[in-house]
Amino acid sequence: MVGCGNSLMSEDMVKDGYEDIMNVDISSVAIEMMRTKHASVPQLKYMQMDVRDMICFEYEYFDTVIDKGQCFSSSALFLFSVLVEKAYVGMMLIKPGGTYFLITYGDPKVRMHHLTPSAYNWNISLYILPRPGFKKPGNSSSSSAKPCLEAIPLTSEGMLPPDYVLEDPDSHFIYICNKKVGEVAQIHPHTH
């Protein structure tokens, strides 16, 4: 879990049966707090580090990387460089057939070019989850809401279809990037 902070997500994953969860964050305070809190939970490991510099892990070390949009509160310029490097690091650290999950408020217009599907050659699916309790304006029931457990078909450029209406602009966008077996990244982040 990159940018884990003090999130309960990893703890909940252990309750669901996951057995080996590495949590990283740049904040030494957050990491120490979580190490102390979960000292008796051997399934959870915590490391303080910058996600752009994860050389302590072997190439193709992880089955899955979950990124809850940990750097998206940064300035736009810093955000761009971090996203490009994070996508590259994620691609290198994920085993063939593995998955990179990006959970963010950023729609495809501002995220897909960072995930660069043609350069990294992974398959990307997009799910859009409206805020809990969101109701369409003028509609008192949520029965007409779009299904959120179905992938949104993207254009060949990785964008939402032109006729797609985003009902809740504050939705969570979940990008599921599956690394193809036998594929390696074709670019290095510093070439962008």
C-alpha cells in the first residue's frame, strides 16, 4: 500500500484474509504510529520511504500495488513528476500478470496520460464510484444511478466516451492496470 498514512485499509485487508501486506509512506511519524498500532499483526509490515525510490525491492517483487492517490494533494508540477515516476516504479515492481490499483479523484483527462497505456503496455479498466449517498439533482432515488461495478468502456485514447455523462464530479475513479505477462516498460520516467 503506497502512501498508507494511518489508513485502516490494510488492517481491513488482513481481516479479509490477506497475509502479506507491505505499507510504505514518506512520513516517519505515520509509519512509527502504524508499526506501534499493529505490532501484534505479523501480516502488516511498514517502511518509511519515498515511493519514487523503492530500490530495496527486487524487480517484479509485488503481486499488487494499491495507490490511494497519496500524492494528489501536492502542487500540479510536483504531481506530474511523481505520477510519471510512480507509474514507472509500479510497472517495474509488479510481477507479470500483477495489478496496479490507482484510486483517485482524477478523471481520465488528468490521469490517463500519466498511466501511458501504450508505453507501459498494460490493460487498464476504469470504475467510477459516486460518493456514498450521492443522488442525481432532481432525483430523490438512487435507483437510476449508473452501475458502479461495471468497467466504463474507454476510447482508444483511454478517455471517457464523448456521450458519457459523469453524474457526480466528486466521484472516486479506480484505475485497474493489469501488467501483461512477458511485457516490460518501454520508456523510463526521465524521458518524459
